Amino acid sequence: MKFLASATVAALLATGAAAQTYSFKAMGQPVATGNIQKNVEQPFFENFGERTGIDAVVDYKPIDVTGIKDTEQLRILKAGLFDIISLRLSQVSRDEPTILGLDLVGLNPDYATGRETVAAYKDAVDAQLQAKFGTKLLGVWPFGPQVLFCKPEIAQLADLEGLKVRVYDQNLANFVSSVGGTPVPLSFPDVHQSLARGVVDCAITGPSSANSAGWPEVTAYTLPIAFQLAMNGYGVSLDAWNKLSPEDQTKLQAGFDALIEDIWAYSETLFDDAVRCNVGATPCETGKTYDLKLVEITEADRALIANAVKDISFPTWAEICDKTNPGCSEGWRASVGKKVGF
């Protein structure tokens, strides 16, 4: 009888453990950025249990409905206010400059190169985030090539001289300064109004995000040269991660690996279609049709972007990164630098 009672208790305990439900607070990309947030990211979190195989309840909120600034995301994770965050990596790089090594201006001219960069440098970024912010990096994905939108007429990058240009990280700001423009840091939701009111003359983002946010309503020209790929990622607080069983940690990582692959593929589809939509070409299937003037990329501008890593973005970033993370630039040279023939 005693044996049976003990067996019953053990079975109940085992059942309770198996039925454990996790609860996560998750912060997503801004609604204003458009299709990736709406069509890929949010559905993943709304179907989190099915997509990861974990019994979990997730409270998902896009960042632009929380009142929190994207520059504060790492601090929010460290403080435990959210468990999982769709990290806007350029914006949070002010707190951890190592992150910018994933997407220096001129480093990732296309998706294939971007994948190589992420594979070579993601672990270095993850190590810094774990050590300084108690955050594990679950993966990295791109919004896609970041291109130029302007209200005044432009024909080449040199025409940015004297113009105010919206930027989203210091590396891009340095490049804009190098061609004579005045960089103006602005959060994404503030850009449309700033363009309309003349606070800035030009702004840089991906074609799909610009289309979703209506930038072509307040600009006239687009130059589709890729400054960066606008890398983003998913971070989970180590407190939340360590509450998971080893089996559930494996499931969670596999779920995010699949999500990130979906975004890489979708991002490329969106980019090609949004470029057409913005200039009134067809087919236009994912956005609204506008009539921006498409500026042809000159060979001089191609060379300027190609040489930007060596001439501008790496030297200025390396100095900043080494101050907060000794050996940062040396590690980058040994990993990413080898891949790109630096």
C-alpha cells in the first residue's frame, strides 16, 4: 500500500512537471516598419507554442505601442521588464558597439554576404550581450538593403552635401558626414513627419519599410544603393532562458532558427517587390504603388560604398569598440575580416 501511494505521488509530480507552462513578455518590431512585423514576426508569437513545441503563454507587444524607445531595449532585458525582445541592433549598438561589426556601412552589399557576416560574427556579439546585459542572442536577420529617399533632386551621393539626412546609427552617420551631408538621428516612427516638415531632406531605410510608412508621399527620389542590411535579432534574457529545461531550450532555439530563416527569405522577396512599388513598376504585390524617381547608381557611388568599410566605417568603429570591448577590432579582423578579404 505504501509503495502504491509513493508511486501515485511520483506520477502526479511527473505530470505536474510535464504540464509546466512558461510565461513570457515579448517586445516586437514597430508596427510602422510593416510586413515583416505583421506577416512573419507577430504570427510566430501568436502561435508560439505550436511554432516552438513549448507550453508557453506569450504577451507580445510591438515596441511602438509600449512607449519604450528602441535604444533602451538591452537595458529593458537586463532589468527583466521583458523576457524576449526583437532587437533593433543598430539602435541598441549605442549601448554595445560590438553589435555594429555585423553591419558596417559597405560590409553587406547583398543577402549572401550578409549571411556570411552573421555566421562569422554572431558568436562574438552573443558573448558580449550575455556578459554585459544578461541576454542570449537567439539569431540575426535583415530588414534588407537600406537605401536613400530624398525630397530634393539628387543624382549621386555627392548631392547629399549640405542636406540633412536621417540616420539610425553612428556608423551610418559617419558615412553621411564623409560625403558632406548632415546626419540626423531619428527613430523610425518620427521620420515621415520630419520629411514632411523639412526637418530632414533625406532619409535611409529599406524600400518595404518606407512603403509601409508612406515615405514616398513626402519624398520624390530614391537611390537604391545598399548602405547596410539593417540587421536585427532576437534576444532572450538569461533569467528566462535558464528557467527552461535543457529540452525546452533546444526547442526554443529551433523555433527561432526557423523563424529567422523565414524572415531572411521573406526580406529578399519584399525588397525586390517594394523597389518596384515605390517607383510605379509592376508587378507590385506587397505594397502601395507610388511614383518616385529611380536614380541610377553611378560607378563612382558603387566604388564609394565598396571602399567604405576600409576607408570610413571600420576605422571609426574599431576605435569606439575597442574602448568598451578590448580586442574587438582584432576579433573582427580574424573572423569577418577574413571572409571579406579585409
